[in-house]
Amino acid sequence: MFKPVFAPLFNRTALAAFTALLLTSAPTVAQGFSIQRDVEELRLPTALSSMPAVVNQYEHFNSSLGNKLVNSTDELVITQMVAAQGTQLWQQAVANVQSGKHDDRGLYWSRLAMRETLKTAHAGYNIVPWQRDILIKAFEKSSRGLSDIQFLPESQIKILVTGFDPFFLDKHIDQSNPSGLTALALDGVTFNVNGKQAQIETVMIPVRFADFDNGMIESLLTPMYRDNSVDMIFTVSMGRDNFDLERFPARGRSAAAPDNLNVYTGANKTTPMAPLFNGGNLNGPEFVEFSLPVSAMKQAQGDWSINDNHQVTSISRGQFDAKSIYELANEQSVEGSGGGYLSNEISYRSILLKQQFNRTLPVGHIHTPRVAGFDAEMEWKMVQQIREMIKLAAGSL
């Protein structure tokens, strides 16, 4: 059963204030202009020719969005509608995966198609680019589950799990991401452990440096740490040959790989770079340590081994297995246990923020085995093993 749609993202007062702010800073443009498609959206024709059933899985949502936009005359109403459409897309993808359609890719490509519609379709009023940008931001938030985090009052153990979009799509346009499938499979799932009801809520994170630089992870987690509203946080991404629990995330970016917008940071293993945060460098120690209940999680049965990964890379020592966080105190980070890409970074930011709020809850990263392209059967086995890890971890509280 779908969870109820969250309250509208904007009320009239907030929207009016936001609109006034934008009017004072936005350049004057002719009404009716569209926003340029980005690199992700420009992959849509290739994806459509390669896997039309996947790309068109939620086409009815996109058609409905276009029709409603054309018939809209009220800016507040259309903003609320767009946010609701995003939530409905997310909930439908969750329902489909949990009913047996084990594929995360339809959500990703449908989100892009609907973003394209929001950028280019005619509206029932003289809409200008900055107004379209408001709609896109509202849709991005809701279609990633970020407006749908709702723990039941009876849930005593509250667990957040994050997954990622598919990535490296110029290599494999049909690429899936087991972490994204995990997010869709586990959203809203409840289970009992030691006489308590546990509940998992999930979100989908973009593979884009800009979102991290602009504080997306901090915006998501700050209220949770501030209010003590979750008991465990697992960030999940696709990784290597087996499951890796990444003990020592690093501050440095060092992967010479693009994000989904084909943006390169300029970092590599020779010249690692600090991640950005709200216009400056993200400040923090070179390495942090996770707080996952490793012994319990390693008991999860499945097709893959579960490793407590201590391997890191620093400027002075190269690659080595760190025995403790104290051994890393004077090292300059190149790669954490989770590497030097966004999977390492989401873990680092999550743990750093936890430390800044002086919280003690279990927080850490799970790297899944990698898959080339898409393999529904293999990925579902990964999901089941992750679910068992989370259950065992919850039982340790």
C-alpha cells in the first residue's frame, strides 16, 4: 500500500517570498523560454532505442505531467502538483519493486523524461526559466523519496538507507545500481527484532558532484541528527567483488572519473582534492571511522562474503590496511576504505556530521558487489543479503 503523499512543499507565503527573492536577482528573459537539457537528459534517446520498455515504464506519469502543465494557470497549484507527481512516481517504483519487478532503472529514466518535460513543455501561464527551475527542484526532491520519509508512531527502531542512481552510463546505457534497487525494495519495510518494531525508510541519491557540493547530504541528515529521529543510517553503493563494510572513509576526492553529468573534479590519486560544501572546502579530519555493528552484520547469509574493509591510501604511505583510526591521525587522505568517489564521500559526510552533533548511533557504508549492465536475479540476491545485514544490525541495538 502506498504511503500518503507528503504535505505540499510550498505554501503561498513561502512561495511568494521565494518568488520575490528570485525576481530581485534573476535576469530579465523573454517569457516562455525553456531550460537547456543537461547531459543526463540528453542520454534519453540512446536509452530509449536500447531499452524502450525500461525508459517508458512510467510514461503515463510523464503524459499526465505534460497535460497538467499545459492546463495550469496557478503557480502554487502547479508547484504542488509537480511535487505530488514526483512522490507518486517514487511510490509507484517502490510498489513495483516490492511486488516483484526487480529493476531500479525505470525510476531513473522516467525522472529524466519528466525533468525534460518540465524544462520544455508549454504551460498554461507565461512561465520563465527560473519558475521552471522551482518546479524541477520540487520534482527532484519528491521523486527521490526525500519528501516521503515517514516513520510510523509504533516503529521503535528507525533506520535510514540511501541508494544511488545508475552511473557510468556512457559505458553501459543499460546500467542498473544494486544500491538503488535496495532503496526501492526496502522503503517502508517493517520487521520485529527483540520485541520491537523496526522500520526502514529510504532515499535515492544522485551521482552528481554538484549536489554534494551544495550540501544535499547535510540537508538530509541534519534534522535527523538534530532531533535524534533515526537510530541507524546505512549508505549503500555498488562496489567490488563482494560486500565491503567501509571502515575508514576519507575526506579526499581522488577518483579520476566523471559523475552522471560528465563533470570531472580534476582530482586523482596523485593530487587528491577536498570536497566542497556551500562555497568552500568541507572541513574535517582526513579520515573518520564508521560505527556499524560489524560482527553482527557479517553473520548475514548469502552468496557473497562480507568484509570489514580497513584498506586506505594516504600521500605518505600509499595503500595499506589501517589497524585503527589513531594510525591515520597524521595522514593526508587519498582514498578511504570506500575509495575516492561519491560512495566514499557520502559515508564521510554522514559520519562527520554525526560527530559534529555528538551522536552515537550506528552509521556506515555498505558496498555491494558490482554488476555490469543489469542482472535482476543476482541483484535481488544482493538486496536480500543487505536486508539480513540490517536486521542483524538492528538486533544489536
